[in-house]
Amino acid sequence: MHVFKLSQFALVLTLALLLGACDLSQKSMVADIDEVFEDITEVELYGGPLEISYEGREGYTEVALNAYLESTNAQAVDIYYEKIGNKLIVKYEQSKGVSGWGGANSDGFISLIGPKDIKVNMEGGSGQVMVRGIEHEEVTVAAGSGKVDVSDLKCDKINLKISSGKLEASDLVGNVTCKLSSGYAVVENVIGNVDAVASSGKLTIRKVDGLVNAKITSGKISLNEISRLGSLIGSSGSIDGQEVGLCDDTNIKFSSGSIHLSTSDNLDDYNFHLAASSGSVRVGDQKSGSTLSINHNSDQTVRGVVSSGTITIKN
């Protein structure tokens, strides 16, 4: 008899838990926004777990906001937006003390369409970030673990920062700053200079008409079709360059990493001063385990220092 009652109690408890779980997993609409704003010269957009985007279009003078949010914890999350002067601020918000992105399962998006000449500052969390069609002095795009898609930008300063997510940036005109932690990034088709910093992630830079500087810790940087190579600084990472152009700004400083550069430049057009401790350095057919100095009476000198790593420069 007691066993039967215990079985009944267990069954009731199981059903209650299942019903509760179903109730918690059911999303309800939190926000459905469709607004148009005039006289906007700057946009700040913070997306958290939501997909966020800004698209600049020719001839647009207003900024159209379209956003939607649904969540299993409707009381804990919201989409906040406000116009302050000529600035439009839109962001995903969660209640204080709630862990994670709202402490619940939230879905939605924030989409902005407006003029091309506008200052944009966008920051995503785990959601996807898309920015395209901007022609302004500066644009800043950052993300955590989400995917970032940036294209068709003409800005004096293009600032890109990503943690453990994925970045794809293409068709950029302007000076690009890219900071990568443990994620993966591709920056290509750039007219302008590129300054890249990577930790343990992988960074690919290709088709750049400008000067490229790269700094790496334990990650990997791949370079291809770079018109001018600047400073390469690293610890235990690796840099592989194909069809890279050398110049007087080319300066390599590495600890235990490896640098392999292939160039179509005439090596006789440059002086080389490379040094290694327990590593090795090589230019063309000349190789040394300590110091390699080549004087071609050029006004451009390529410099490099490596500890237990390797530096190789060849055609």
C-alpha cells in the first residue's frame, strides 16, 4: 500500500516537473518595434544575444528601426531605444541580478536601415552582427562569441574587435584596426592600412593595398597579397605570408615563433639585418644561425630578431 502511494506521488511529481518545463520553454512576445527617426547622425546599438544589423543605403535620410524580441522570461528582458539629440541608442536590456542573457531563452533581432553617412557603434554578444554600406569618419564593431559580418565600408577609421566569435570583413576603404582573442577572423579586399592583434585565435588578412602590422601571442596569422608589410611581433605563434611586399617599415620581432614570408619583390632591392639566438634566419639562399646582414646599398632595410624561432624570406 505504501509502495502504491509512493508510486502515485512520484508520478504526480514527474508530471508537474514536465508541465513546468514545458511552461518555462514557451516563449512570449516582449517587444515588436517599428519606428522611423529623423535627423540622426550617430547610432549606438547593443545586441546581447540578438541578431543586430545596420545597413546604409543611398538616398536615405531617416533611420528605420525594426526590432522583435520573445523570451521565456518576459519580465527580465526588453529592447530599449531612445533618441538623444542626434544620437539613436538601441539596446537589449536585462534585469539586474539575472544571470546570463536574461536568465532565459530569448530570440529576436534589431535591424536598422538608414543613411550611409552616419557614425555607427555596434556591440554584439552571442548574436550575429551585420554592418554594411557606411561612409563616415569612423565605425566601431565589437562582438563576443557571435558572428560578425562587415562589408562595403568607406571610413577613415574602421575598428573591429572580437573575442571567441567569427569575423568576416571585406571591401573596406580606410585604416582598419582588428583585435582578436581566441576567435577566427578574415579581413580582405582593403584599401588602407591594417593593424591586427591576435591572441590564440587565427587571423587571415589578404588583398590589402596598404601597410599591414601584425602582433600575435600564440595564435596564427596568414597574410596574402599584401602591398607593404610593416612590423610583425609575436611570442610562440606563427605568421605565414604569401605575395607580401617588403619596405623600410618591415621589422620582425619574435620569440619562439616562426615567420615564413614569400615575396615577388627583388630581394636585391633591400638591405637585410636579421639576428637569431638559438633559432635561424634566412633570406633567399643565404642562411645563418646567428646574424645575417646583407648590404645592397639600398635606402630600404628589412630588420628582424628571433630567439628560438625562425625567420624565412624568399621569392
